Amino acid sequence: MRFLFVHGTGVRRERHDRLFALVRERLTARFPDAAVDSCYWGDRFGATLGAGGRSVPGLKPAAGSAPDPVDAETAEWTLLLADPLCEVRVLAEAGWPGPGGGPGTVGPGGEDGGAYADDDAFAMPGVQPAGVRVLALLAALPPAPPHPGDELGALLHGTGLAADFPAALDTAARSAEAARAAERATTEPQARELATALARAVTADALAAAGAEADCTGAERDRLVELLTTRLGGDARVPGARAAAVLGRLAMRVTTQPLLNAWRGSLTVGATPALGDILRYQARGHDLRAFLHARITAAPGPTVLIGHSLGGIALVDLLALAAARGEAVPGAELLVTVGSQAAFLHELGALAALEPGGKLPYGFPRWLNVYDRQDVLSYLAGPVFPGDPRITDHEIGSRQPFPACHSAYWKQDSLYERIEQAVAEAEIG
């Protein structure tokens, strides 16, 4: 009897050698008379960036280059989509410096540029704060989208935001954050800043609610903000200084888009072995399957095939294609897939060997499919091929989160115990 180990996606020589040494040690301890071989394919059939990654924008950004203003703007809107009222909340909580204050003014709280302990004390008795007027204008806007003949209405309909605009408008107008910010905005410049923050909040809320149904460019989004701001008595061409200063820095730190832009090159290069191997197999899997067939039939006698991840997919394809032709792979007595996506690909209709919804052909060997429910790259096989007695699913719990659990199978004694049981059930000697 022989075991043949087929590694998964993204594995290259050094990683393969460490992994296979572990698998061989564990299998040899339970099957001392069996040969344990490996089928390393990473270098020969794995993916590489053939043009050195020249297809990736920004693969090699200039050292010390300043952040792109477009990246900063995108980051701010990422934050707004997640929390449309975040800028309004800054104004509600931090407020503005008192009379004569500005950037760098120290209020009684002692913080640079911080709010005074009671900003409302600077409002003239009996005079409505300017911000309250802005909030009243927001509440007075039509609860339904304006007629398409109006520029704002036409833009809302043209971007797919018309249906979600009323709720976004109501949410902002009724929010405690807006009420508090309106009370604190005692001067006209502060009211104009509040108008901008509220317009951005309404636009962001509508965009977030529409999700993928929105058809809105950055220019259209900015025009929506400008039109709304104007109707609230503000000027969208002058960004809100205080909220923008706070949220702009925060957005660049906590949102993913600037990181993705900055790291796109290294992320692409780093992901190429894992993701690229899968894509390459989907396009040119025949070569790998032919290589596996040659390795399986190179030695006589019964063989237990153990495939991890993409290795399991390739083995299922190979065995199913051969069985469908009536040419079962000689020696392949038992298939063990570990952390594999073969059944999921079959559900998608993306498994090369089988038609969508098709059954495993006669001549396909016994199949033990091992999964860990924490491993998002592992799937059940039995329910996808209902009633097939050749298939057994077996769950293993490594108590590790993903992605660590995707490789933790090989140190679990329960895996090798279940393989030993499957060998006995198949009566492989």
C-alpha cells in the first residue's frame, strides 16, 4: 500500500517539504509498512507573475511619496458610508471654539482648539442659534424626492438614490447629533459648516442604503452634496474645517481603502501563489491532472490519495474524468480530501469533471472528505452528492481561527485516526 500526498494552493518547495515531513511522520507511525510519497507540483504548475507584476497599478510607488488627495477623499467617504453621521457627531461633541477662537485657540478645557466648557453660553439671549435655522431647513425639505425636472431630483433619480433619499433625510433631521450640533453652531460660519456636514450625512446614508444598486460617480455625489448644502444655506465649495480635520485624519488611519491602495502591489504579489494557483488550474488544469495521473500510476499496488485544498480539487477532477471514460485510475483505491473546495465548485458548476448537478460516475473510489467548520475553504461533500455511499464527511476541530485552521489539520491525531479507519473499511492491504 502507498500513500500519495498532494499539496494545496500557494505551497512552494520550502513549505511543502516541512508539511510533507509532518504528514509522512504521522502516517508512517500508523502504517509502518506503507510507502508515503508526495506529489509536489507548486514550481511546475503553480502561478507566477509572468510580466513581473507590470499589470498592477502602483506596484512600486515612489519612496516617501505624499498621500494621494483622491485616496484621502475616498477614505473619508468610506468612513461616511459606514457611519453617515460621523461628521455631525464631531460637531455635536467637540463643537467650535468660542468668540474670536479659531485653530489653535485654547478653551477652558485646556485642549488645543478644543470646545469651551459651555459653548451655548456665547449665544445671544433670545436669539436662535444659526445652526438651528439650518436644521429647520433640513426638516422642511420635501420628504419625497423632488420632481425629476428639478436638478436635485433628476440627480437622485439618475443615480438610483431616489428611493432611499427620504429615509436618509429623516434620519439626519431627527438625529440627536444634528440637534446638538445645531445648538452649538452659534455663528454663520459654523452654521455653514454644519450645513455641509448634514448634506454629506444625507448623501452618505442614501448611498449606503442603496448599496450596489446605486449608480453614482464621485462627481455626481459631490454635486448632490453641493445642491443639498445650498438649500440648507451653506456653501459646499468651502469644506467644513473642524469636522473635516478630525475625520480626514481618522479616515486615513482606520479605513481600508488607503491601505489597499498603498499595499496593492505587495498584496497582489503575496496573494499570487494562493489565488493564482486556483485561477491557473481553472484555466489549465489538464497539465496538472496529467502529472498527477503519471505519479499515481508510477508505482504498482493500491494507493491512498490525500489531497489538501486545491490538491483535492484536482484529484476529484482527475478521478471523475477517468471514471466517466470508463478508465478508472489504476491503483486509486481511496481518496481523502482535506480542507477542500471540490464539492463547492461542483455546486457552482465550476468543477471540470462533472456537469452541474451531476452525480459521481461509476468507478469513482471511496471518498473521505475532512473539514473544519472554522475553515472557510473547507466544504461538505455528502449533501452535494446525496445518497452516494462512497462519500463520508468527517469534521475536525482544531480550535484555531481562519486561516490557521486551514493548515492545522496535519497535526490533529483525529485526522490520522479517521484515515486509518477509512483504510480498514476499504480493506486496503
